[in-house]
Amino acid sequence: MGRIKTRVFEIVSSAKEDDKTSLWFDMLIIFLILISVGELILVTVPGMLFRHFWLFATIEIVTAVAFTIEYLLRMWSCTVDDHYKKPIIGRIRYALTPLVLIDLISILPYYIPFLIPGANVTFLRTLRVFRFFKLGRYSRSFQLMIKVLERNRESLLGTVFIIMVVLIIAASLMYQIEFTAQPEVFSSIPEAMWWGIVTIATIGYGDMVPITPMGKALGFVISLVGIGLFALPAGILASGFSEVIKEEEEEKKKKNSEQYHNTTNEYDICPHCGREIRPEDRQK
């Protein structure tokens, strides 16, 4: 049983280059994810569900069963990993990892209506879009993004804090300036915060616009500040990406170098020319 569990864990984990079974399993899961997300999108087209009801129903049932089996296999075999080797605590820890939580969220919409009659089925169906994040297991770019976010989380949280401070200050000042001229628009600081968000993000919907000279001047300043603030996380992420990619390339070179040295150590080196003396050379 232990060998079977180990093999199942190898198959449901990200495929290695020489593991054809795991590779085909990954390809199947990727195909089902794309089909499921496509079905979720197409079913919202007026009349599409009525014309192709049985096709959409079949896709929904097949993907639900497949992803449920995948989730159960992952939960059963996860104890092979040393991080989750304890039968109960290990499985709980594994179930709380981000990608496994996404697996659970993606299959819950099928079972909640049976467990909780009267639940909002439309909203639950929309939760299936989280299946798209399951592709993170098979996407190097997604894994790089997660690694960069984890490494730079303190810097990014600091940037978010600065943006919130600027937002509160801008909304408070704009409320004081524009309340007299537009009491129905800038009726409170929370209402003015919507203007602050739109302005700092440089979106400019135009639903809340200052009309006083001081309000326009403040809006101009906040717009410029917003451009600089939103450039900060972009710079942090760009720098983080370059660092992670550089480290991976160095690790790859180091690994290749170690493999090369391990290979060349099997041969003697000629003290005169520095050439490898292979077994066939000795026979000559």
C-alpha cells in the first residue's frame, strides 16, 4: 500500500521529465480546467444554455467528478511528503495550503446546494472560476509570481500602507474643500474616499469631480502623487522577478557544473596535456 500511495503522490504532483504517467495526468487536468472555465463563460451567453443544455450538464458532471477524485487522491497521498507525514495533522496542514484550498473551493459549488438547500447557486457557480488558479501548479510564471510576492511581501505591504495614508488624507481634504459646494456629492469622508481611489489609481470615472479652484488644485496634486505611488509596486515586482530569475539561472549553472565534475571525476587527467584519460585510451 505504501508503494501505491507513493506512486499516486508522484502522479498527482507536478510531473517530472521522465514520468510519462504524471505528465499525461497533468495534461488531462489542464484540459479539464480549460474546458470547465470555458463552459462557465459560455453558459452566460443568452440562449446558449437552452440550446446546449446536455453538453454543459455533461461537462459540469465530468469535471466535478474528476476534480473531486483529484482532490481526494491528493489528500490521501500527501502523507508521503515529510512535511505532511502525520495522518491527521499533516493532512490538515496540506488542506490549508493555497493551491489545495483552491482545489476545495473549485468543487464546493457542486455539493453546497445538497448540504445547504436554498443556497445561492448562481454565486456558487461563479466560484468555479477559481479553477483557473489550479493552473498555477503547472505554470512556471505563476510559481515565479508567488515566489516574488512572498519574498517582497513586506515592501508591498509598506506600499499599500502608504497608499492608504495618502487616500485618507486626500479624502479628508477634499471633503473639507468640496462639501460646501457639492454637499450631495462629497457628503462624507467615506464618500470622498471613492474619489480618492479613482484619482490615485488615475482611472478618472468622472462621477465625482471637484468644481472649486482649491478642489481642482488638490485633484491635480493627488493625480501626480498617484502616478508615483502605483509605480512603486511595479518597480518592486520587476526587481523581484529579475532577482529570482537570476538566482534560478545561477542554481541551474551550479547544478550543471556539479554534474559535469561528477562525470569528469570518473576519469584521470593527463598531467602533460590536461586531457581526460578514458578507459579506451588506456587500452591503446
